Amino acid sequence: MQVNGNAPRFSLTLPMRYRPLGQTQWRSAKTANVSSSGVLFLASERLSTGQQLEIEISMTEALFKPSRIIATSEVVRQGSGTHLLTAVQHREYRMVDGDLE
């Protein structure tokens, strides 16, 4: 699904993982808020604006069945200092069965 414009955000703390496009190692994280157009999460490392990420967000807790969102997203901003709160905009995403592995 392609994503355009701003969408309502929901304050949900959900398990997720991310990795820079082309890398193999996942990093664990938690969402701060989510929408159909993107997600805000606390990253474990400094990321560059414009950097492409693969993201998987567990929706099992919210939907009461094993499921997750798989997205290709772009970093639009990141906090400074020790708080690396990171905002990404989804370029495309889809919902699939099965939780994070």
C-alpha cells in the first residue's frame, strides 16, 4: 500500500524491530505512536534523515491475533542527545499474519 499525507496518530507502545535497508541485523525497539503514514520510536543508534529502513511492528497485542506490519520507511527526523526518538514516514507497508520472530 502506498502512503500519502498526514494521518491520525495513536499513542501505542508496541514491540517493533528495524534495520537499515540492505543490512541483515535487526534492532529491537518500541513504538511511541503509530499511524498509517508512519511511526515514532526510540532508536538504539543515530540515523540519518532520508535513510531508508525496513520496519516490522507487532500488531498481535492490538489485534489479539499474531500479525505484524511490514514497512519500507524513511527517516524524517531524530531527536538529539541520548533520546533518539525517531520519526519515519512509510513509503509502503502491508499487514501480514504472524508475529515478530
